[in-house]
Amino acid sequence: NCLQWRLKEFYGTQ
Amino acid sequence: MLELRLVQGSLLKKVLEAIKELVTDANFDCSATGFSLQAMDSSHVALVALLLRSEGFEHYRCDRNLSMGMNLNNVSKMLRCAGNDDIITLKADDGSDTVTFMFESPNQDKIADFEMKLMDIDSEHLGIPEAEYHAIVKMPSAEFARICKDLSSIGDTVVISVTKEGVKFSTRGDIGNANIVCRQNTTVDKPEEATIIEMQEPVSLTFALRYMNSFTKATPLSNTVTISLSSELPVVVEYKVADMGYIRFYLAPKIED
């Protein structure tokens, strides 16, 4: 089973 | 006042077809640099970044920065009324809550304008820094689309691995598993048929095929696609939009539970 990462875990909000 | 005239209007039609499956509503931003958009899918797993540089338009007037919220399905409905050879002009007045799409046939014998209501959209803008990627694969976009489609009939996820041997796309599902290896191939008749692999170090990442398949809706825009990979970073799948810009899709990886 794989967990899906989200983009906010890599990039900050502006 | 905003006025953008795009002689090759079919590019805008293709851009909308490329992104409307992934994103429902988005803000189109206009500035002196160009016409751009950044939007995430509803689950915040994938992001699309579009840039059409101002120099690529025959006429580009943008008196001040403007953000126009649009429902992409509605934009697509409007643009489908433009002929493939039509010149498309976008017009908006300052403070207006509408945008006008004007379609001119190549010999100017038919001129249509479609006015669409704008909407207020709360969207988060992510800051995506320029990154050095461990591996960059450039390949024919139709080949990449075919691979994603084929693998999604077997499994839900794709493992993309880049080694000295080439780039491997793998999946597994209830009925079995599949591996497709593409080797570097530069001995082709046309440059757009080449597969070029630039690897700093081997990388292997897992992604949901559903999103990859959605990205391949951009295939009609460009003969080639560039896939940039780094360990523990989202993949970037880029399609050039003629010589005026790009669509980049970012997709967060999956990790073993």
C-alpha cells in the first residue's frame, strides 16, 4: 500500500 | 484594459483541453510578463502551471496586473466555438466582471464575440523553487501517453525509474504486472522522435497513473514531453506551447506505507 503525498508537503504557499 | 491577440488561436483551445480535466476553476493572471495560471486539483496532489509569454502574442496590452477567475469547463465551451484557424482575442475592461473572447476567421469574413462571466476564486499559490533534478527524460509525447494508457489498464500506480540503462515505467495490479523500458535513442530521423536521458544519479519514484493520464491531455500541444525527477520531490511533466511558453504539471509522489 502506498501513501499519497500532497504538494504542500514540498512547497510553501505564497 | 486587457487585450491579448493570439494569431494561432488553436493553441489556446489545446491549452484548455489539456487542463480542464485536472482543474475546475482557476485564476488566469495577466502581467507584463504574460498570461499565466497556477492551479491545483481538488485533492492538492497535482498542480498545473501555464505560461504564455507576452512576446508570443501578436498584440499584448495589459495596463495593470489582472487576475481573472474562470470556470475552465465554461472557457472550454466558449473556445470550442472558435475554428481551429481562427485568431483569438481576449478582452477585459478594468473592473469588469466579464471577459470577451473574440474569434476572427483567417480571411476576416466572420467575427464572433463571446462574453463570459468571471468568478471570484480563492486559490492558494504555491512557491515552487527552481530545482536541480536528478534525472531529466525527454521523449516523444505520444509515446509517453501510450505508456501511461497501457499501464493504467494493468495497475493504478507507475514506478518511474531512471538508470544508466534507460527509463523504466512499471506497474502491478490484480491481473499481473508490466514493465516498459525506453532506452536513450538519438539516432532518429527527426529530433522530436528522440529519447534523451540526462541522469545525475539514479532515481525511482511512484505516482498515481490517474494523474499522469490526465497530464497527457496536453499531448496535442507538443511532439515532445520532458519528465524531471528527483528523489522525494514532485515530478514535473512539461509540454512546450509552441515557442511562447509551457504547461508544467507537478505531481506529488506516493510512498510505501
